[in-house]
Amino acid sequence: MRTMASTQVLRRRIRSVEGTAKICRAMEMIATAKMRRTQDQALAGRPYSEKISQVIADLAILSRIGDGNYPLLEKREEKRIAIVYITTDRGLCGGLNANLNRLIGQFVLEQSIPVTFVTVGRKGRSFIRRSGLDIRAEFSGISDRPTMLETLPVSRVVIDDYSSGYIDLVYLAYPRFVSTMEQQPTMEVLLPVEPPEVPPTQRGEYIWEPDPSAVLNQLLPRYVEMQVYHAILELIASEQSARMVAMRNASDNAKDVIEDLTLTLNKVRQETITKEICDISGGAEALTRR
């Protein structure tokens, strides 16, 4: 009875693992189909982000001559920090969210001033809630093909809070897509906007209408919106790549488990057959002696 039960349990486990392997394989194929498109979106947005940074740097240099007021460029004493924390809505993407959580947790422990969060994605929201940290706003359900319109509410929250003086420093935390096998947890300053240093030889020559100050005031919010939008594109590309790799690894592990269980099942069956042959031989010998 024990042997029979063992074979039934092994067969049941093999069927269960085979079903799991099929699910993982299907999820891997879906992630693979989405991966190329999301990678192209993330990579295509980088030149635009770099160019707008250069234009803002040129404008900032020209605008210093005037007396313009630029709230999003203003640096002040840090009394409260905000972090736009961008994670996935779903799991099954390896250590993507765990690596981000580790980065955020270490950063918060090092701070001596209050930190508040604007979360994008359910996984990050759950981590911040479990940690007992303050959430200023939360967003989820952003599609795999987001438009700038979908991400504008996220940008508007931090722009308004920074302009009003409620927060004094804003970070953007997200996974930067490096390659299919690597996604780098990243934290960078979002506000105040820090124009990059542009060498004189690389500065462009533009005709500004109506004037550099007015253009800069209009362009700074667009820059923040673009940075948030691009970070979400990086997240989606990283998510699909990480999920494809994770599901492939899960499928391979399931195959290994099935092979081990099948080998164990064959050994149990062989032991059962051997025992039955021994019992038959023993009975036959006992009858012969009579």
C-alpha cells in the first residue's frame, strides 16, 4: 500500500509540475512578444530626453542674464523629500521589484528628514505601506502602451507640491533598462531641475520667441513630465525583459523537477516489480517443497 501510494503521489506531482511548466512557458512567450516593442519605446525616448536636457541647459544659461523667476530650478533648504517610486503592478518578474525596494529602503534609512512617496505600481505601493512610510499619492493600472496623457497626473502632483514649497527635493526611482538580462535600479534627482553642463562648443544657436525666460518657464514642466513618462517606459521594458527571463528559468527548473520525479517514479516501480517477482518466486518455491 505504501509503494502504491508513493507512485500515485509521484504521478500527481509530475502532472502538477507539468501544468506549472505550461503556464510558465505561455507567460514567457507573451513577455517575449511584448519585450521587443517595449524596448524600442524605451530606447526611442532617450534621444528626446537628452535633447530637451540640452535645450534647457542652453536656456538656463541665457536666462541667468534676466530677472526671471523659475520655481522648478530653485534650490532651497531640504525639509521634506519626495520620491516618485515606479514599480510594476504584477509580480513574476524576478528580482526587479525586490532590487528597487532594497535601494529605497537603504536610502530612507540614511535620511534624517521626512520622506514621502508618490507610488506608481501596486508592488511599490505595497512595500511602502508595509514599511509604514507616508504615501502622498498612488497610481496603478497604467497600460503597457502608455501615453503622455496617462502619466501627466503623476508629474502634476510633484510639480504642484514643489512649486508650493510642500517638498524641497524630488527623486525619481525606477529600473533603467540596460539589456534583456540586466535592469539597473536607478535613483536620480527630478526636482529641482539641474541643467547639465554643456561645453560652449556644443551649445546650439536658437531664435527664442518671445524670449528665453518665457520659453524656459513653459519648458521646465514639460521636461519633468517627459522624465516621468520616460521612466515609466523604462519600467515597462525592464518588466517584460525580467519576466521573460524569470519564466524561462522557471520552465527550465520545472523540466529538471519533472526529470527527477520521473526517475524517482521509475525506481519505485522497479522496486515494486522486483518485490512482486520475489514474492511470486517465494510462493512457488514453497508450493514445490510441499
